[in-house]
Amino acid sequence: MADQIQQLQEQVLQARQNGNKLNIVGGGSKAFMGREPSADADTLSLAGHTGIVEYHPVELVLTVRAGTPLKDIEEALAAEGQCLHFEPPRFTESSTIGGTLACNLSGPARPWTGSVRDQVLGIRLLNGKGEHLRFGGQVMKNVAGYDVSRLQAGAMGTLGLITEISLKVMPKPAASVTLVQDMAMDEVIDYMNRRAGEPKPITGACWVDGKVYLRLSGARSAVEATADKWSGDVLDDGDRFWQQVRDMQHGFFSDAEAPLWRFSVGSTAPAADLPGPWLMDWVGGQRWYRGDASLADMEKLARSAGGQVSLFRGGDRQGEVMQSPPEALKTIQRRVKNSFDPDGLFNPGRLYSWL
């Protein structure tokens, strides 16, 4: 447990004075995301900036330093029968809470429990001027005006160094059951959406390798009653399946070098006419595709499905990997970047080549 804010602040101020750039690194488990880090930038490491600052189980609020590994947070919460409801992915044992927020990563329960962005109450941030700022707070209702804390979700460190995060936590469900059955890809989208629309304790809906998996979590009586009513076989080790999907350890993700595309689309959008392996999560709202393709072609498919696409892993990381925003949005993003980081110190080009 260590507070290294003074050292981090000094490194930012020194970089600004010398005209250097900084690549922000936590546990290093998400180095494959975004464009390739600048080879000319110095490393700004949060690996030693760890520890729980405050935890109030009764009030369901946790404040933690950004370099704290997710496994440490989850162990502390489990001791109180609580959890992070957005199910943060743990790509490695070193995965941190700061990187999870910066990359806006959430697990299979996302459609029902919200994203990491939804659970953030407040943050502390080192901006490009070396100022240590506080946004939001540590209670459920604390935001008036523009919510800067949530702006950090998905910014991939380009707006500053997140040093501390306050989050909502929730009780762990009393029971969980996973149902599985065979189903074709052209049938499963309608099926998952119909099931998700029922007033039942569903917290996971995924399709891969010709099988659909539905997770029921909550009060034991409600879970068991729904499992008896719905079709499908009970999966003996359901928790392990969802952990593998969450952490990208399922066999679908085994080829780390192959281009892996992430589509975020309307859950009812028809399946894309694209040959190759698919995995659908979030009731069909998050779709993974493995295969060679151009970003331009993938963008056309994503727009037709009412969403966006990114080259999540593998492929050419020198070019753009995120879907290009409209010019008006680019202008806004540049202005926001300039407000937080006027000298462009943090993660240059990591999100877009022009940012």
C-alpha cells in the first residue's frame, strides 16, 4: 500500500519542463489496446501507487488508488460479501482499476448492472500542468454540471493521469445458474433479446460456438424458479465460463496475434454477413469478430448496425484502430484534450493519431 502522488507529480512537471512525452502504464495488461505507444515517450508508471484509501461497506462506497490490482480490490470486497457489479475484466493478475476505467472495460453483466463509467462517483487526476485535481465525490449523489469523472472512461489516459477512483459497490448475488443450449447464429439474437425483456433475474446472455448461454443471478428462489421454467441444460461450471469470457481466456480469444474486432451495436441488429468466427455478448450488443479486414469496411458494417467498431487486438497498430468520429466531434475532443493536457504530454497518439 503506497501513495506515490508526489513522485508522479514531479515526473509530470519535469516532463513538461523538458518537453518530453509520457506513456502511462499501470499493470501493463492492456498494452495491446489502442495504437502503439510512442517510442519517444518516457514511461509514467502507476504500478507502485496502490492501496484502498477508504471503504465503507454499509454505504457501498470504495475509494482506491488507480494502480491497485483488481484482484486485491475483489478480495477486500468479497470479505464483506460485496463485489464490483460491472465485472471488470482481468486480463492478467496485474490488471488495475485505473486501466479498467481508462479503457472503459466492463464484463458480461454490463446491460443489467451498468458499465465501469456508471459506477464511478469521483476521481483524482493529474493534468498536464501537474495540478492534482478532484472531480465528483464519494457519495451516490454528488455531481452538478459536467461529469468530468466519467469523461475519463475510454480516454485511454490521453486526458491525464488518474490517481484515485471512488466507486459504487454492491452485494454479491445469493445464487447463480447458467443455462446452455444449441442455437444457430441467425436465431440467437431474437432469442436473447426476448429473454432479456422478461422480468427475470438474468445477468448474462452470450453466444459462441453454436451455443447460447444465459446466466441467472440474484435471490435463490427467483433463480431456481426461472431455471425450471426456461429451456436449456444447467452448466456445471457456469462461473468459470463467464470468467473466461470476461477475461478473454475463452478459446475464441486464444489467437492473440489474429485481428480481433469489437463491435458495439444495437442488440437487435441482424448478424453481419461476414464469414469467420463470432462471439456475441451483452444480449448481442457487444460482438467480437476474428478475421482480416480493413477498418473502413468494418466501419460500414458497424454504422449499418447502429454502432461502432474498433480493432481491439492484433492487426496493424500503427494505423487507426478506433472508428473515426465526425469532424465536429473531433473538434470537441481536441478542445477537451487541450484543456486537460495543453502540451500533449499524455499517451500521444494512443487513442487516435491526431490526438
